Amino acid sequence: MTRHATSEYFLGKTKIGKGITMGLRIVMLGAPGAGKGTQAVRMAKEMGIPHISTGDIFRKNLREGTDLGKKVQGYLNSGALVPDELTCEIVADRLQEADCANGYILDGFPRSVPQAEMLTGFLAKRGEKIEVAVNIDVPDEEIVGRLSARRSDPETGAVYNLKFNPPPPEIADKLIQREDDKPETVKARLETYHETTEPIIAYYGELGVLKNVPGSNATPDEIYQRIMDVLPK
Ligand code: AMP
């Protein structure tokens, strides 16, 4: 097992520019397309901590044709969740890498109560915990419109939205639509979200770390500001 910097060191949090607190372990919650990824990328950059997206990890393995990619292909293409055990293994490995010692932003994980419980247990063994769960709240009607307008750059992985966050014209031609953002799959993903993922909002509420952020009728910059306002200072 990899050896890590001890958690004590990081419990003393350090303030960095603009009142942002460093050293936080953050979970991003919200339906697919709520804007978790966009916000998580920016937060990670400004806070200097890694952005860990299980969806990105799975897609990278799919593209590269690894064993993991082959195992998860069917789930991703149909919009179903990858089994908890496999997903948790991948996350546990990732969280033991050295760059996670200063905190991180989890995006797309946990996605079920068993995953959330596993994460709590894994962290507790290390004397750690999730300090904040940010739930970006967007109504279903808006989610469907957003996902169908989402496009990504196959080379950099950067995500755009034709309506809300248009790409620079020079790269517009090379952008692709994720297979699972096509309308048939979006419906399945939303159903899975409500049945399996939404209950973890209450789970983090009970742990006392939940922060709800309204995620509609606002620009990505405004939502970012709302998130900064609710992070522990
Ligand atoms: P995302 O990019 O977060 O929307 O994830 C894309 C797909 O990857 C999901 O529809 C699932 O098939 C799979 N996936 C991502 N994260 C998880 C997770 N925490 N648990 C199970 N499956 C996941």
C-alpha cells in the first residue's frame, strides 16, 4: 500500500487567495448535466487540488481499450451504473496517490448509498472525512436540454455547452457528443440518478456536511461564486 502524508498535517487548513480554504475533501453532487464537472474543474484549478471524475477515468480506459475499459463499456453505453465494488476499488486506488494528500474534489462519485458508505469507511480508517458535499440543484426539465447541447473536445476532454458555454469557433468542428448524452440514454441516466444517487443527498445531510447550491437561472460564474460562498472558510 502506498504511504501517505498523515492527515493531521492537513487538518490545519491554510487559506489561499480570495478566502478559499485549501486542504478540503469535497464531494460534488447533482444530476448528470447539473454542472458538477464544469465547476469541479475550476475549483480544482483555483484550489490547487485534484479533480477526480470517475466518469473521466472510465471514459479514458474505454478509449485506451484497457481491461477496465472493456469491463465498463456496456454500463457506460447504456447509461447504467458500473457496479459499486469495481467503482470503489478504482476510487480507493486513486485516493491513495500522493496528489490527494492535500484534499480533492470528487465528481460523479459517490453515486449510490453503498458507495458513500464505503467512502466514509475508507476515509475513517485514515482519520479523514469528507468536509463538504456541494449539491448543485437543477430541475429535470432543464437537465434534458443541457445534456443534449453538451459537447466535448476529444483531445483535451474540455466540456462545452452549445447554449450556455459555447466553444471557441476554431474548435467547434472537432467537438463530439458523448454517446450517453443522446436522448435515449439521458432518460435512463436521469432515472438512475433519482433512484440510486439522489438518496446520498440525505446521507450527507445527516453527516452535517451538505451545502445546497441552486444551479439554474445563473451563469457558470455565478454558480461558481455561490459554491465559494458555501465552502467552509
Ligand atoms: P459521468 O461522466 O459522471 O456522467 O459518468 C459517466 C458514466 O460512467 C455513468 O453513466 C456510469 O455508467 C459511469 N460512472 C461514473 N461514475 C460512476 C459511479 N460513481 N458509480 C457507477 N458508475 C459510474
